[in-house]
Amino acid sequence: MRPLVVIALSLAAPLFVCLALGFGNDPIALQSSRPWLHREGGFVGAENCRACHLDHYASWRATFHATMTQLPQPEVVRGHFDGIAVPCDGGAVVPLARAGRFLMVVPAAAGKTREAEVALVVGSRRYQQYFERQVRGDGSALIRLPILWHILAQRWLPLDTVFLEPDRDEVDSHAATWNDSCILCHNTGPEPRLADPRDPVSASRFDSRVAELGIACESCHGPAAEHGRVRRDPLARYREHLGVSVAAAAVLPTHLEQERAIGVCGQCHGARLPQPLHRIRAWLTTGPTYRPGDLLSEHVTPITAATPVLGNTDPAAFALRFWSDGTPRLTAYEYQGIKQSACYLRGAMTCSSCHSMHAGDPRGQMRPDIQGNATCTQCHEQIARDLTGHTHHVESSAGSSCVECHMPRIVYGVTELHRSHRIDSPDAEREALSGRPHACTLCHVDRSPLWAGEQLRTLWGDRFRVPAARRDRAPIDLPDAIASLHAGDAAARAVYAAAIGRPTATFAEGAAAPLRAHLAVAMGDGYPMVRWLAQRSLASLEERRPSGLSPLLAGIDHTSGEGSRRLAVEGLLDFLATDGKNRMPVPMVGMLMNGDCRLQLGLVIRLTNLQSRNLISIGE
Amino acid sequence: MNDPAAQRALNTGWLLLAVYLPLGLTLEALHALKVQVYFGSELRRELWTLAHAHGTLLGILCLVFASLGDRAVADTSRRARVSSLLRSGAILMPLGFLFGGILNYEGDPSLAILLVPFGGVLLATALLLAARSAPRN
């Protein structure tokens, strides 16, 4: 064989590879060229990070952060776009699929309907929300469509039935604009690009872009263009591996000092306003100015109960997002909760003390190396040495779980009650006076604040005082769950509606029938989400100890109209007082139920009359 | 076998197969049993797969050279040199992949990976020498 032929043959494969890379399919270039995406401000996108960080890329892809915002591809859309009408605020919405497109037939002006095409999908764990693009002059806006798909419940729900707010009959009451709200936290490197923030005519016209749809690497590690450029040189990488030199290092939240570390999560998990406020213009054009590693407080002011609402008809709107003692009661306020906690104020706790973004179960993203009480006892070692001496509960019970008492589920968000991130100790008197649900009675659902106060005083000492009155003015000796379920404000009602059915809830045999009856009454609440949680709890109680209510429960829809809801509640109460009572223990006294399993409705109504008239509207 | 170069290539070939065929079986077992620590590093998996593939194929190449080397490279001293280069390269290259996957970084192998290009150069030189010594019809 001639030498030239040999040389040509040996160069053939390398040349082929180079040509294929130059002209073949390039997923990174393809992604970067999408009209949604920008590569400004040093952002490069997660696909670029993958080359070096294979394992972190893979663990991130498994999280709900990665799929928070997506384009409506068939493999992405979880909703059943099957053409079946979904009742919605007195009308109907029809989700349907046509030629690979996802559409909703929605009510329009003058009693007509129109087709809206899904352009964007937001949400990944509990529910998916759908947005349509509305063209406005030379810009556009992405507007939320009126129904969402609840992934866990596998059903469509009107938006106003999943938020903590009273019944409404306006189909477009939640037609939020993605470009000036959702974009900021559910994407990486957001740029809302409002047409002209000073011109009110163009106030709703955008040309929005993001560095990446969803919450990706650069949300927490900072823009990576320089980091990637330096590390393309293998010598630079090995110098860093061997500890010789580090240039253009990415931000590692676990290596930041405490204040900066919690700011990384707090940029989204801490509802905030721009600081100073006039930065709102920059937010609506080039996006938030905070970058990981910065001090969050230099860019934003976290919202607290005392934050005034400018230009809003309800100046206390922010205050309603907190229990009256300032504890957040809504998700996305975890940063505020942490900053109120002794573990942060007097300890070294950061978000990554308990959570890991690259390991463990994506649900909750708890560190897999320290499960259960170990998250707390990594610092509180002396408690671990004598757990029951501290908890006064059996070691295997929920009462010996640190978080049940110190991080109770009193925070509402996305159709669920979450743990409070204000880590503190239960105090029956403080909670009774502030209206904040009390950790003891979230498990001991047949017990009163009075009982809780006495127990705290007996078991943990004189620093605890027995409460004398409740904020909602319900009798202090009534079981907290029952009093809060009827007399509390909507957030308290939601908390206890969920708590009664939880597996950790414990109660005497004689409380089984009364708790079912009170939950049945809560299924007629004026807030759809309270009804949803009450129905879920009732179903859960029935699962553990059937009383025959299940067939009736299965036929009730918390989104149905007031008339049918009233019939459903009456049906449930009648059943309990007839068939049900034969299968249940005799009701204990003090639970507002007679011995014949009939509720003392007069007293229940007196409790409901104590409900706060504050209309809570929590759109999370 | 009287040719010492062929004998050494034969020994090396069997040695490589003895090491890297069981490695392949081990990797398959780790896959089958879904051993988490093995799946913990994607780069390590790739490097060890490459070690198995290169070790096995280069072992077979050594066996082929042992049986056909005298026909490919007629000159005894040159054959001895080709054999030496081939054996060294065949040992170093898979070893570089294997050790590169031990104490490796997330995106980069450990420094043992330097054995791979070194082994590659030895193999390329052996190939070149053998090609130049091939009898021309």
C-alpha cells in the first residue's frame, strides 16, 4: 500500500469526526438558538455544564426544579386534553389536543367561546398550569388559562379552587401574566423585557427571554460563561483538581458564609420586593439583579407582615400571609421563617444543613445522609442521647420526631400544608393568643389549648403558661382542631382540616364520630381549598377505620355549587347519625356532639360566626 | 514457539484477557445488581468500560501478533521491537483507563489517564513499524 494511501486512511476517521461535529446535530447550539432563550449576562445553559458535571447534571435533571417550566411537548403535558368539558366558575372549559397542539376552549365575551393554545407549561410536582400567548402589538404576554391539571389527584381543577381564597364566579379571575410574575422564579436568568415600563399603554406587552426554562445550574451557581471558558483548558482544570490554583470558580452555596448561603434559596423561597423599590423597572426589563454569592439584602427586601402594600386596596394584604405573630403561613416564605429561627440566629444553620439539591428524593430534597431526627441532632447531640427524656413521647411515635413539634405543618401552598421553616418550640399560650396553630393539638386533635398548656407546663416546666383565651374567642377548653376548623380564619381552617386526617393525628375512640362530623361541616366551607382538605381527611379516616361513609364521599366534588354542597353535608351528617353511629364508638363529651351522633349545630354555628371576616386570597 | 518476541506477545495477550475479561463480567454484575456506588460516577463507568474494551481487544491483538507476527514482520530484531512496543502499549492504555477511573474527578479522570496517550503513542509506533516491515507483493 502506498504511503499516501496509508496516511489518507489514518486521517479519515479524525477528519470525519471533526466534520460531523462541525456540521452535524449540535444540541447545545440548537437549544441556544430557540427564540425564548438568551445567552447574555454570562449565562450558558445547563447543557454546557454537563460536559464536566455529568453526575450533578443527572441529579439536577431528576428534580422538580429542572422541569418547572417547559414547552408543551406531548411527553411534557400531564393534563388529559381529552375533549371532556371541565365545569369552571359557572361555565365550562374544554381541554383538547389537535395535531400535536394542546388547546382549551374557554368562555369569551358575549357568551361566546374561543380556542386558546397552550404555549407554556408551568409546574412539575403537584400540578401543571397552562399559559397561552396573547399577541399585543409588537410584543406579547403569556396569560394563565383557567384550569390546571392536579398531577397527584389526576384531575382538572379550576384555578380558584386550588388557591386559598373564597368561592368566585369569574372565569378569568386568575388570568395572571407569566412575564411579570412566574418568569422571575420559575426560570433561570429571566428577562421580562416589558416594552416600556414608563408607558402605561405598553404596560402588558413583553418580549420575554430566559437563559433556561426551569430552574437550572446557573440559578444557584451563578452565570457560568467565564467559569466554562477557563475550564476548557485541561491544564487549568487539573491545576484546580490538584489545589494549585482556582480561577473563575462557580459559586458553591454550601461553601458560602451563612447569610449569603441562604440568599441563594431565598432569592425565590423568600417572597420579596426590589430594594430600592424603584428597581422594579429593572426587574421588569432586564430581570432581578441578584446573583448567587451576593448578599440578598443588597438587592431585595423580604416581605414581612409589616410590609405595606403600595397601590393596593387592601393595605394588609401582606400581613394576611403571616400568622399574627409574624410566622409565615404561605410557601415561598421559607427564607423569612429561617431568619426568625434560633437555629439560624444563634447557630450555623443554612438551607443545605437539611436539604440537598443533588441527592436523595426529589420530593422535599432532604439530605439522604441525615434522615429523620438526624437533621436536627447533627447539632443537638445532647437531645439525641436522651430523646424520650426530651420529647416525653414514645421514641417510635410522631411525638418524638423533632419536626412534628418544632416545624409543624402550618404553611399553605400548592394544595398542601407544609412544614413551618420558623423553627421554634410550641407554646400553647402564644399560639392561642396569636391564632397560629399549635403543634401539640395538630396531632392530639381531640385536645384543647388548655390541655396543651397544662401538659407543656407539667412536662417542660414553668416557663410555659396555660392559655386563658383564644384569638378567635372560641372557648379555650374546646378541642383546638374543632374550634379552629369552625372559628379560625381560612388558613387555620385549612391547617386543621388537613391535620385531622393525617396518619400522625391521634385521638380517643370517642372522638372518631365527632371528628368525622366536624370535617363533614367543613366540607361546606366557603373556601374550596378548606373543603378539599376536609374531604381528603375524611377519606383518610375512613380508610383507616371505615364507618360506611366512603360511597357518599366518593360522590362529592368540592368544586360543585353551594346547593349541592349543602345537600352533601346534610347527607354525611344524617348518615353519621343513623347508619354510622352503629359502627362508631359512643361520642365523647366536649366534642359538640350528642350521644346519638348528632352534632350540636347551634354551637357549631356560634363558632362559625366567630370566623374572621378578613378575606384571605393566597394565589400560591 | 521458538520466537521469543511471539512468545512474549502470546503471554501478554493471555494476561490481558485474563485481567480484562473478568473486569467486563464484573462491570456487568455491577450493572445487574444496580450497585449505587458504581452508578455514582458516570465518568468512572465510562472509563472502566473503556478499560475493559481496550484491554480485551489489545489482548486479542497481541495473540494475533504472536501467531502471525513472523509473517508480518520478517526481520527478527524489528519484530522484537514491534512486539515490545505493542505489549507496552497494550498494557499501558487500558491501565490508564482503569486507574483514570479511580480517584477521578466529576468531569475529569485522575492523572493516571496520562498512561493512555503514552500507550497510544507506543501502539501507533508499533503499528507504523509493522506496516513498514510488511512484505510487499
